[in-house]
Amino acid sequence: MKKIFLLVVLLFSVTVSWSQRNQIIAYIDMEYILENVPEYLQAQNTLDSKVAKWRKKLDKQARHIEVLKSDLANEKAILTKDLIEEKEEEITLKQVELRRLESLYFGPKGDMFLVRKQLVKPIQDQVYNAIQSIAKRKKYDFVFEKSSDLVMLYSNKKYDISDLVLSTIDRTRLSDKKKEERKKKVRKQLLPKC
């Protein structure tokens, strides 16, 4: 019985060693890639300006609420109970409206999320597609993202494919521009000359 067990273990270890091969691993630095994609920087600037506009509006409303609270505190001694309650209710309604606007702009399904998705997702998809293409072509088993929560205690620069991803994106962008130029040229040729 012991011999059969040893034989099974030996066969299993031989099978495992035949099926194993060296794994090819690469990594990217997403921050570096995105900083070098002009469309991402433009999208980020657009998003930042919208966020600044929304914050300005929220700050203005918050300051207005603080003024109402201060006025109420200063006038409380001369106001009737009904007027005090009315002003407190007005302040509460303004605070509720402020929280609603904050949620509308910055909530999980708020405007910031939607605008970021609309502006940045196509760029992220472009990066992802470039990574997929490179990984398949170079037969990488894993491609890690350097700046994420994954801790890389050491990384050899020769396995960094960030520049390769950028050049793939640039080629795709140039290819798309050439296709658009061809379409324009064909349209011009098809239009009757006046």
C-alpha cells in the first residue's frame, strides 16, 4: 500500500513539473501613462473645472446658511416664538437642499461620477485595450499596475511596459486620424464641384 501511495505521489509530481512553465510578468505605471495621454489631461481639466464650479455653488449656499444662523442668533431675543420656529425651519430646509445638492454633484451616482465616466472611461478603455494587445502579443501571463494597492518591493525597469502601452495608444490614435482624413477626402471627391 505504501508503494502505491509513493508511486501516485511520484506520478503527480512529474505531471505537475511537466505542466509548469516560467511565467512571464510585466507591469505598468498607470499614473505615468495617463499623464502622457493628452486626451486624459484635457478630460481631467474639464472635470476639475466642473468640480470647482459645483464647489463654489455649494460654498455660496453654505455661507448663506451660516449668515441665516448668525442673524437668527443675533435677533432671537427680539423675535416671537413663531418667528424663531419659522426661521429655524427655513435654515433646516436650506441645509436639506445643500445636502441634496452635495449628493447630486458628488454622490455615488452624482454628476461628478457621471462626467468622469463620460470623459475618462474611453481613455481608460483605450489603455486597457493596448495592455490586452501587448499582453497577448508578448505572451505575458500577468500585467500588474505599479501604483495600485499591490505592493512591489522591487521591480526591474525592463519589465515596465508603460512606454510600450503609450506607443500603442499613439499608433491607434494616428490610425484613427488617418481613417478620418480618408473619409473626409472621399466625401470631398463625392461632392459635386460648383
